[in-house]
Amino acid sequence: MPESSEATVTLTGDLHARPAGALTMAAAKFSAEVVLSVGGREANAKSVLAVMQLGASRGQPVTVRAVGADAAEAVAAVTEILTAATKVGD
Amino acid sequence: MAASVGIVLVSHSAALAAGTAELAGQVGGGAVLIVPAGGTFDGRLGTSADKVLSAIQSAAAGGGGVVVLPDLGSSVLTVRSLLANGELTSLGPVELADAPFVEGAVAAAVMAAGGGSLKDVLDAAREARHAGKL
């Protein structure tokens, strides 16, 4: 059974292009599949365009789910970016 | 340090190439080599084989190969003729990406900045065609 991990972060800023880029680069470092879900939409966290397409905005809860050997580390890294990067706003 | 993939943006417009390079570079966190090759030497709209060649030479410095994104029409032809003439063979692998210009550049930049291989970066640019905005 592959490991899985999940966490939810409420955004303190909009998930614009630059934080989406930072998030994608963080997710890409892990072998686990990482999926973001917000408002009933899902995106592959390793695709910057898919992450931007979510249109996730301030105040929305974003759930990060990962499946794979390094799932827990991937979720930790991605939630850290979501928490930190969206503070900047744009 | 591992070899990194460089990106060349070929446009008829110097402003479009430079602006797209700026945007993609910022989304990529500044950790990627993106070289714009837009317009002609005398500032008109058009494509210049010399500008494109020089941009590819700069982008090849990362050692991981180069992905070239053309905007339209003769941008494609200009890159194709450089590839066909063998002028790029000494520079390592150079791939021409069939991709939307802005989205492809952003997706490629993020993949390259994250340490992706030449194939990863090329695939990211190509897959941008299927990504929606809304």
C-alpha cells in the first residue's frame, strides 16, 4: 500500500502566478502524486497551469493530498508554500 | 550543480518576447535561464535568424539543452531553418516546442527551474495546450 497524507490550509492570500510557480516547484521535488482541491475542483500540484486554473483565493480552504512513498514530506512542503507564499498576494 | 535547461522565446515582437520572458522568469522564481529573441535588429516586427541563434547559444550555457518556443508563422520557420542548416549541432540538444507562447513559457520555466530534464521541460510546454484558464 502506498502511503498517503492530507492537510488543509486556509489561504491568507490569492494563489496567483508566482505562488503557483513556487508551489509547483516544491511539489515536483517529490515522487508522490500531489493533488490540490478547492471548492470542488482539483489540480495536479506539479502543473503550474493547473494550479493557476484553480483560481484559489484568500479565505478558501485548500486541501493537499499526496500518495506515494514521500507523501507526508510532499504535503508538508506544499502546505508550507501555501501558507507562506500566499501572504505576498500577487 | 546539475545541468539546467535553457528556454528561448522567439517572437515577431521584441516587447512580446521580453515581456513573456520576464513573466515566465518571475513565476519560475528567477531560477531559470530564459532568453528572448524578438523582432529584427533594427527594431521592426519580424524574426531574425541571427538573434535567434545568439539566444540559443546563450540558453545552451546551462548544459541541459534548449527548448525554443516560437510565437507564430515565420518564428517557426526561422528556428526550423537553423535546425536544418546544422548551425545548432555544436550547442547540444535543441528542441522546438509546439506550444502556446505565454502558457508554454510559464509551464516550461517552472519545470526548468525545478530541475526538470529537457524532455520534462518540452512536455510541460506542449501540455500547456490542454490547460484552461477558467
